[in-house]
Amino acid sequence: MVDFKKRLTKKKIEKRTRPDEIYSTLDRASDKGPLRPVQEKILNKWFDHFQDNNDVILKLHTGQGKTLTGLLMLQSKLNQDKGPALYLCHNNQLVEQTCQQAESFGINYSVVDRDIPDEFIDGKSILITSVQKLFNGETKFGLGTKSLPVSTILMDDAHACIEVIKKACKIELKQNSHAYQEIFALFATELQNQGAGTYADITRKSYDALTAVPYWSWQDMHNEVSDILSKYSDQREIRFTWPIIKDMIKDCQCFISGQGLEIIPYVNPLYMFGSYYRAEHRIFMSATITDDSFFIKGLGISSDNIRKPLYLSDEGWSGEKMILIPSLIDSSLDRTEVVNIFAKQNKSKKFGTVALVPSFNSTKDWEQYGATIARRETIVNEIERLKDKNFEKTLVIANRYDGIDLPDNSCRVLVFDSRPYFESLYDRYIEECRGNSDIVSVRLAQTIEQGLGRAVRGEKDYCAIIITGTELVRAIRSKKSREKFSLQTRTQIEIGLEIAEFAKEEIKQGTEPVQSFLSLLNQSLGRDEGWKEFYTENMDEIQPEKESFKMLEVLELEKRADDQYSRGDYSGAVQTIQKLIDKYVTTDEERGWYLQEMARFIYPSSKLESNKYQISAHRKNTFLFKPKEGMEIKKISTISLKRIENIIEWMHSFDSYEDLYLELDDILSKLKFGVNADRFEQAFDELAKVLGFPSQRPDKQWKEGPDNLWKIGDNKYFLVECKNNVDVTRNEINKEETGQMNNACAWFEKVNGDVPVKNIMIISTKNISKAAGFNKSVEIMRENKLRLLTDNVRKFYLEFKGLDLNDLSEKRIQELLVAFKLTSDDLSSNTYSEQPRQH
């Protein structure tokens, strides 16, 4: 063999370290041309100004070659003899795609087989693997002091990786597991004290029933929890998390539902993953549209690095999205009509149609019309089918808003069907307790933005995005929600709202609503020059706005308090949260949340002081933990019983009738059998406000009493127990359900005395089993009566369409309440209920 190295005039081969120079030496595939200008600029900026930073956040538009950019950064580190270098993806599909990219560009890489490859450890190749391989209790990279040293880590799609890391640090137990049963039994008394109704629902294995173990009970009994988990630690659902959190059970929180439980640390122990935690250089890839504030707690990045990402300041917008909201064009174009239009098979289609839905429950009507439902085991193949031009069937994807690329013709129509919902018990609990907080709103906005971006994967890519489902439309349309989106997405939504108005003008001139909608859609798909110019003109007007770091500053203070607490500085943690409240908190809901955090922080040093904070927390936000002692139950105020004025005030809270109707439609759409119990009860509470009545949710607020309570007269009440989510084919009301109703009635009498009250159970049957019975007069609202109520409310408000909401006649409102059977007397009569029947 000829040794060519001996023949060189330059005896030493110098490794190139500048990424652009490295690229020029690669044996890349023949279809891979030179670096794009944007890649070259960002790589030079990194090499000249950022490469020595411990942490770097890299922000680039979708479709600008982030994967190659990241691989070249890691190769630069290897060429500087600063290995090992690790490239992390948040799922196996992306690992495969990244390996294909590395292969096509001639970059030397390796993957994890049974063991960590030596060529990675020796700094001779980039290891490409999933974030799950690093973050688990049996990781081949080792835990704590036994962790494998890694010099440079790059995390692709870092926001999605945060969720993977959270899951790795969480124990999830199914209801039928021994560990669940023992932990539930351990805290049974405390959980019953927190809410007898919720406790009963959990014992019935209800999916919707959800509660949290109070921090004081958990801290007092964490040793018993540790014993239970240790006993079952060889079981798969505990095994991979136990080594990570076994010594910090006291600093975890526990959420329990009728289907399972979650144990999750307040702060993820990132220090356990030494390969990540002690890496010399960490690069985090993030989309230009996302707020990176969550990195501070989720990934342990300093606020300084979050404030100063690596990006190109002269980069404008990228890609074309025509956002169409059919229900804003005309109310006939509701979700049912949208599914009808886009779910049907069409053999002549020249592009892919994809629908994103929040759950598999939402796929049923799509499937009935002939759409293909992507399952976990088939999703990769189904996406490949689209890329191979199999377009005739619409592909429906449930609860996946990131990690899916649908470029070019694989998806030209994206139907975003209904508002995304958080699935984990932790997220569901947070949403219940502080659903209006900025943190929940920003997370929802980011999920929606991720979904909107699935089909536009490059600068020249385009897609029509159909928004349907009342809650999602409200989130997209509301000014308050829109503030949480990136400037680029906000502008695209505003264009969408504007073209909806154009369509309305056409309808007024005689065009059929569906024709007007489809005509707009075809202007995007047919590449209408006028539309393209209109879009470009509007997007070009985007002016950079001053960046707000409010969310970052809030999370920074939260992290500081967590750090103080972990060091045993309990009073310091409390003071830090007080600073946060003083500077940033504007609502009682959030004030209560942070007061509860102060109560938790101070509990190890003073149980008395902790209970005082908890009393204050519960006064501000009654959805939080009921204090151990000293709780006050507030009766419904009599001040706000001027019903007509309340209705007018509710209508005046909207800028237009369209906004009002959108809100009303959202409320009424949740008042159906089969809807999640908490959302149903919340909607029933909002319905009281719509009808001008003051109301409460006692079981939610005071942890006892009925699900809903309306005050419909000076001394007259409407008490409701909601069983809308039981099996609609069931024939009887059981003993447990009548017992809950009896307890609710007894609670009402204890709090309010012997006053007139209409007791209603919303359930699908009026038959009472032989073993059951009511102690008080109770009537049943079945599906037909519930529908009658919601229909009458809708008809009542349709009477105001086209009127000036600022000039409403009280007399006319009263006449309409009578006409549509919505008076207090109607609610007290048998208009919306019927007598139960004993079997």
C-alpha cells in the first residue's frame, strides 16, 4: 500500500477547525452543493464569538439547515481535539434523519448499539442518539459521579427535549398496580379531607377525577412512600426513574387520578446526568419563534445566555401560511362542516392533507368519513406515504405537535382541529389551579405555534392552515392570547382575520359561505399572484419589537427560590417569592399560587407559619389546597343579583357580537355528555354568568359540597351535581352517586340554612337502583333537557345579532328571558328536569 502521507510536501496534515472550511473538505453526496449563505454566516458568527461559551442557544428559521449547521459545530470541536461530541434528538425518527444527513454530507458519526462506541469516547466521531438514551435511570452514560465525560453536547429541538427529560424524572403508576394502591391508601384520609367528591370519583376509577397530595402530608410521610417504591423498584414503571429520584422523594409532588398517579420532582435533578451537567460546551437549537424562558428551569441554562442567543439579526420572516378560520367567515362553517369537507377520500388530489387533533377521541368523525388515523406504531410509515405522493386519504395525527416534518406537497392543507390539551396529571392540575397564568398561556401558545409550523418547513414552502374548534378559534382570535405568540405568527393570524372579513363581504354580495371559503383556499393552492403579493406586503411590514423578558425574570426568581430551599434557606426562598409577587403578580389566582409556594417552602421550619400562608393562599385562589385548619367558606354574594344588569355587563365585555357569540359557542359546546368533567363543570359555572346569576363551584373551591351552585333569586338557589361523563348506556343511578348528592345537599343546608333550593343531578338516566336513594327532593337533567337549556340560551343571544350592544333595552332582555324560558321560575320548575324513578 502506498503511504501518501510520506509523499506530502507538507509533512503534517492540519485539521481544519473553521466549520465552513471543514465543509469544503467533506466527501459529500453529489447533490449537496455549497453551504447556504445563512449557514455560512451563522457558523462564522459561532466560531468567532460563541464557540468558547459554556452554553449557546442557536436560533434559525425552520428549513435553513439547522442539522448540518449543528453537525459542523460538533465536527469543529472534534477537529480542535475537544471531544467527545454528542448530538441529541428528541425521538428515534429524528435520530434516523440526522444520521442520514451526516451520511450524505460525509460527516463521520456513530450510534449507540449495545455499548457506547469507542470512536465517540476517543473523539473520532460524533455520536448521534436520542435524548432518552442519556436521560434515564439505567443510562449507558452513567449517573452522578460515574457519568461518562462529554466535552460538547448539542441538543436539537431543545423545547421538546425538556418534556422528555421531565418524563425521565417522573414515576407514572397505573391504577391497578400494587404501588398505586398502597400510596393511595397511605394518603386516603388526607385526600378525603381535601375533597370527598373527588376522592369518591377516584375510587370509581374516573379518568377526570384528579387531585394532588398536599405538600405537608407528603413531606411528613415521604419515608413511607420511599419504602413502597423501593419494594416495587424492579417493575418497569418505576425501574428507569428510581435511581434518579430515590434520594429526593421528599422534594417531589404527587398527583392522583382514577386512572393512575404521577410522582415528579419540583426541580429536575439535572446534576444526576453528569455527561450533560458537566459538559464543557452545550449548544441548544431553538426555533426563531419560540420563547426560550423555560430553558432556565428545564435545562439549567443561565438567564444571560437566554437573553443573548446566537442568531442573525437581519433574518426576516420565512415561509407562507394562509390561515383560514371558517367559523369566522360564517357560523355555518363549523367544525362538523370542516371535517365533512376535508376528511373524504379524493383520488385526484395532488398534495397531502393532514389534520392535527388533540386526542384519539377526536379522530372518530374523521375516521367515519374515510380519513387515515396515524397510530404510534404507524405514524412514521404514514408520513413516508405522504412523502411518496400517496395523497388520496387525509392523515389524522393525534396529540403530536412537534417532531413531525411535512414539507412541500406532503402537506399543502393542514387542518388544526381543536385546542391542544395537556395530557400529564401534573399539567392538568396546573391548568386547573392557574389556567389564566402567563406560564400556562405561553405553553399553550408554543404548542399551537409548533402545530402551525408542521407543514411549512422552508423559506419557499407554503401551506393553507384551517383553524377549527371553538376553543382553538378563541385562543387564536383573542387579543390576550395572541400576545403570547411570536410576532411572525401574530402577523399571520392577523392576515387570516383580515381575509375572513374579505370573505364576509363576498357572502353579503350573494356568494355561498362554503364557496367563498373554498375559493380562498384555492387561491393559496393555485398560487394566486395577488394573494402572494398581499401576504408578502403584510409580512414585510413586520417591525422588530422590543423583547420582553418578563417570563424569564419570573422563572429566574422561581429558580432562585428553589435553589435557596434546596440549600435549607427556607426564609430566603419565601422572601424571593414575595419579591416575585410584589413585582410581577397582578391576579388573585396567581397570588394564591405563589402564597402556597411560600407555605411549602416554610413548612420544614414552621408548620404554624406554613398554615397561615396556606390560609391566605386559599382565600386568594380556592382551587388550591384546603389549609389544615382555619379555612373560610364564603357564601355567594347578594350584591350582584341585579340579573339584567349582569347580562348587559357580560355582553359589554366584548368588542363585537361576533366575539360574544364565539365565547358563548365555546361555553355551550362543552355542555354535552362525554365532555371532560372539569371542563363541563367550568362551562356550567360560566353559563351562570351568561345568564346573569352569581355562582360557585363548591366542590372545587371548598373541597366539599355540590359541583355547581347558582343563586337565582334573593334567597333561591340552583344546586347541581354533574355526572355527564358516566356511561350514557347505563340504566341506573347507583348508591355512591345518590350518596354524593345527599352529602352535597347536607353541606348546602349547613352553610346556607333552610332556604329554597332546586337540587339537580345531570346524568343520562332517571332510574335509581334499589340500594340507592335521595334524602332530599332531587330532579334529573338528562341529555334532552340539557340540550333544551343550551339551545334556549343560544336562541336568546341570537336575538342580539346585528344590534348595538351598547344600547340594549332592559325591558327587551326581560321579554326574551320569558320567551326562551330562562327566568328563575323556569329554572325552578320542571322545564329542564324531571322526577327520578325508583327501580
